[in-house]
Amino acid sequence: MLKIGITGGIGSGKTTICKIFEVLGTPVFYADKVARQIMVEDAVLIEAVKDTFGQESYFDNGALNNKHVAAIVFNNTAELEKLNALVHPAVFRAFDSWIEQVPQHIPYVLKEAALLFESGSYKMCDQSILVIAPEVLKLRRVTERDGITDDQVRARMDKQFTDEEKRLMADHIIHNNEQRSLIAQVIELHRAFLKTTAI
């Protein structure tokens, strides 16, 4: 079973592309969604976050105090690295457990992660896909989706590798520029992965 990592900058449309792969029958592990889940479910991780960022990192009902944690990490690279050092290993373990539940006849799976390269989790994958889009499109998508400003989107972008840096590490590129068919690009990769697993 091939493990294919898929990533892209904020607003690149990687989740939409993953949904197309799912229609083709490919299981997808959404690392960022899982990270949010284990932040409130993994007792060891919860205690580590409290120890690192304070007891007020969680509300009395067990919910994560996003505002408190974000205020600490998003303006301080060192603090963000501390948080990632706690969360990423827990997500890696979750991915390993998830893989064990996937039926063996499935030829390949996707691991969708915003920080696939930054976290080093691409090393757990056999190949990787990078989704790229023009900055003007990414800004439009995120400002409309999240109701935030261009400057706020750019601040998030600054926390990730640039597309140019990611290109050097990716095995495949999907162009989400509203000019090339996403479905056609996905089907082409799908066929290539099936061909690889059939060898």
C-alpha cells in the first residue's frame, strides 16, 4: 500500500482535491483535523500543552482555549515550534493507527497535511503531491471562507514554506488555478499510483 502525502499552502484547495480522490475510492487521513481532535482527546498531549502553555490552555469543560494558545504561538516562532513538537508526534502515531485499519486490498492512501514538509511527515510517505495556486486566488478563497483580511491570510502564509521551497521536495504538482481541470489532474495521478502498485 502506497502512502501519498498531499499538501499545499493555505487556500490552495488541497481539501477539495482530496474529496475528488475520495470519490475515486481513496482513503484520506486529514492530519490537521486529527490534530484538532487529539488536542482535546489525548490525555498525555493535553497535560503537555498545559505544562508548556499554562493551565488556561483548556477550559473547565475540556475544550481547547484556542484564543489563549494562538496568542502565544502565532507571534512567536519558538513557541510555535514547542507546540508542533508536542502535536506532530501524536499525529504521526494516529496516522500509524489509522493505516492499520485500512483494508489491505486498498492500493494507496493519502495523508493530507498543511505542514507535510515543515513537520517532516513527508518522510513517512512514499510520494508527495503539492497543490499550488496563484496568490491572488488563495487570498480570495481564504478571506471569503474565514472572513479575515488579506494581511491576516499573509501572516498565516508566512508560517509555511513557500511554494518554491515545496516544489523542490514534491514528487507531483497539481495546479489549482481555475484554468486546468482538477478532475483530469487527479485522475492522471490516480492512474499512475494504481500502475505503480500493480507492478
